[in-house]
Amino acid sequence: MSEIAAVRPLAAVLVSFVAAGLILVSGRRPNLREAWTILASVSMFGLVASMVPAALDGDILVTNLGTIVPGIDFVLRADPLGVLFASLASLLWIVTSFYSIGYMRGLDEDNQTRYFASFAVSVAAAVGIAFSGNLLTIFVFYEVLSVATYPLVAHDETEEARAAGRKYLAYTFFGGGVLVLAGTTLVYWLTGTVDFTPGGIAALANADPTAATLAFMILAVGFGVKAGLMPLHQWLPEAMVAPTPVSGLLHAVAVVKSGVFGIARVVLDVFGPDTLAALGPDRFGDLGIALPLAALAAITLTVASIIALRKDHLKRRLAYSTISQLSYIVLGLALLEGDALIGGLLHIPAHAFMKLTLFFCAGIIHVETHTDYISEMAGIGKRMPLTMVAFGVAAAGMAGIPLVAGFVSKWYIVIGAFEGGNGIFAGVLLLSGILNIAYFWPIVYQAFFETPDDHDEKPIAEGPYGGRDRVVADGGDATDHAGDDHHSDDHNSDHGDHHHGGPPAGGWPASNWRGGESTWFMLGPILTAAALSLLLGVIPHTVVFLRIVKTIVGNLPGVMG
């Protein structure tokens, strides 16, 4: 690989920082404010896209801004892995910007200027994370991201929203951030450098094994906080109190993806597959110290799927789905085998397209029908046909059904698990796919094939492991939405029709298939994200993300397989 001095990595980061300032000064002119958002998102994507050919050719564009601390520079490097994440974040910022306009105006939300400005800074931090050339630079942008997303999580300014924001900061800023800094310090003490190097920092292979193992564990846990690995996941479901476009940002674009991206950097460019395979007790086998990470990912993806079964609130079910799906990426990385690495990295864009579609669908349902609970959605496909078709496409991909993006990435991971002699992890992946069908299919089925009158709730399992408990209240049956799934009418009290969720009297009215269900500011992004899911599933070799991923893995020395 050759390095070329360039300003484009810095420009890609600065464009949205500048946009945030322009958004703030244009707060009294909503059309201009949102025009800045669209212009900045398109400009950022254009800058990042212009770096893709260089990444595919093996060239790295570098912006060095000088020394942060003695021996460590503040450097931005547009290498293939960074371009993968930056191109995803910048592309989906365009899609999310249009959706945000429809969503925020549709609900007549307060503090829209702060919202769009915070969103711009958050995406700038995500692209900064993508292009960070070393652990200390990524730590700086990591903390900027935590601070910038707090106003988004706490946007509603209710006590619930503020509590969720405080928990988010406690986990990501004071928890994950401190651990990342501690791991960075330990790596620098062991090697004298924290620069990202394909295949890992060579000096770590000869460092004290105990200290190197400790450094890996600290960094994995630090980045694992944002990645939602259990038991570090509690902030993620709580953050669902935020507006739905923010949920999309958290789950599909910036925050949780920055966590798995950090783990990818640690596995591929700090320690490297060879060093990780050599570290750890003999009982860890061929995976070395990566085996505990793979086991934690396998446990997380299974347990989170089981929890998702009993969530009636749609966004919370999607939140636990995210926790599960992110662990596919971590597992693919931890298997240290070529095809598994390809699958894990490819699942970053695959999951982003599918999960953004699902959250956008949840948001448009909330805006148009004020419905948030799955048990109230029987027959809603009549009212929102395009939305629920897009939901079905993304849900199929999440379950690994062929022709959608999730199938391709999961296929690579499963093949890699078998090729590396780790068939047990392939079995876990297949089990998780079945669980995905179990918690997504009932939503799609009741939307199209049931009506409110003939709807019969069929929880997968009663009791604490699935479904929802039935309790007797006031002499009759009532549904107890356990724990965090309580209904709340407060957020709907401002709507003129006083409809607080579920079908109106007389059932769902029919909408045409030409967009009558909502504004195209929201429908357009939903269909775009769903189309991207299909493109990556049907013609993966012609989509640039797979080419970038294969370039990343092809540049790694010592990959098994």
C-alpha cells in the first residue's frame, strides 16, 4: 500500500461540522436549515465516494494534523476499512436527512434546529472514527460522538428521555471511553506506537503475553459498550425513547457501528489475526484470545433474540434485534478466518440497510397512526402497504433469507466457521436465524393476513422467556406489558384526532400503493433503504461494499483459511 498526502479525509469530516454551524444560524428559516443538511450530506458522500477508487487500488489518502502527545500524531487515513465505514455513514446520512424532515415536521417536534445540528456533528464524528489513523485519534472522535448524540437521545426533554441520556453517557462516555483510553495507553506502553497497521502492530507479537492479553480485553470491552455486547447493552433499549430517525442513527449508521468498527480495528489493525491466535491459554485453541470474544458474541446474539420475542413495543423489539445482529459482526471478526472476516465486515452495511428500513417503518407508523405496539398492528398492511412490504423485505434479510443482504453476509460467516473448524458457532448462527423468523414473521403476518376483529395474539412462549404474561385486572383479562413495555398515551396527547394507537373505529382505512399512506419525505427513504438491502443481496459482487471488504481481507497477512 502507498500513502498519499491529501486533504479529502479532513474535508469529509469538516463539511458536516461546518454544516452544524450553518444549521444553528439558520434556525429561524426551516427550509434553509434543512437545505444545509441536505447539501452537507451530499457533499460529504461525494468526498468519501471520490476516495473509493484509491482504496480499491491500494492507495491510502492521509491527512496529518500534527502531534497530539509525544510520539502520537493526530492523523486521518482513508484506508479500505475506513472508506467502508465512511461511505456507509455518509450515504445513509443523505437518506436519513430526507426522512428526518418528514418525521420532525410530521410530528411538529420542538427543538428541530438543535436536532439537525447535533445530527450533523454526530455524522462528522462517525466519519472521523472511520478515518482515524490510530487508537488515540479514534478515542477523540469516539468521545465527540458520545457528546453529540446525547441531545438526540434526550431530545424529548422528558424525565424518561433525560434518564436515558444520562445512562447513555454513563455507559459510552465514562465507561467505554475510559476503557478505550486505558487500552490505548497499555498498547503504547508495550509497543511505543498506537498506529493502525494491516495485520497488527508487529511489536505486540513479542510483547509480554499477559499484558498484551489484558490490553486486548480492555479494548474489546471498551468498544463493546457501543457495540451493545451483553452485559454492556442496557443503554441501547433505553435510548429508544429518542425520535425514530435517532434510533436509526444509533442502530444503523453511527453509534453502534462505531463500536463494531472499533473492534474491527483492534482485531485487524492493532493485534492482527496471527497475534490473537497465539495469545491466551492452550485451551483457547486455534482462536487464541479471540475465542472468549467469539463466545460472548454467540451468547449475545442468542440471548438478545430470545428477549426480542417478548417485546411488544416495536422499537424495543428492533433494539434487541440490533444487539443480536451486531454480534454477527463481532463473531465474524473473532473467527479470524478469511470468509468469516468477509462476512463480518459485509454485515456492517448489510445490517445498516436492513435495520434503517425497519426503524424507518416503525417511525412512519408512529407518525401516521400513533401506533407503537405490535399487538395493535393487525391489518395495518391495508393502511400502509408500501411500508409493510419494505418491512417484510428487511425482516427477511435479518433472518438470512436469500436475495436480501443479510443472507450474503451470514453465508460468508457460516462458511468461515466451518472452514475454521468452529462448526458450533455456525450452529448458533443458524439458531439465531430461526429466532429472527420467530420474532419478525408474526409482525408481517398479522399486518397482511389478519384484521383487528379476528386477531388472536399468539406469543411464542408464555412467561419470562417469551410472549407476554396474561393477568386478571378489574375482573377481566388484560395484557401486562412487562417492565419497559408499558403503554403511554402522553406522547400522543397533542394529536388532533385523539387516536392513541391501534386501528381506529371501523378498522384500518385502505391506502393506495402510490404513496397515499404518507409523505414521500418518509416513504422515499424507506424504499431506498429497502432497495439497497435487495441490491446487496441479489447482485453483491457489483455493489462496491463487497469489493471493499474483499480488499480489506486480501491485505491482511496471516489470515487463516
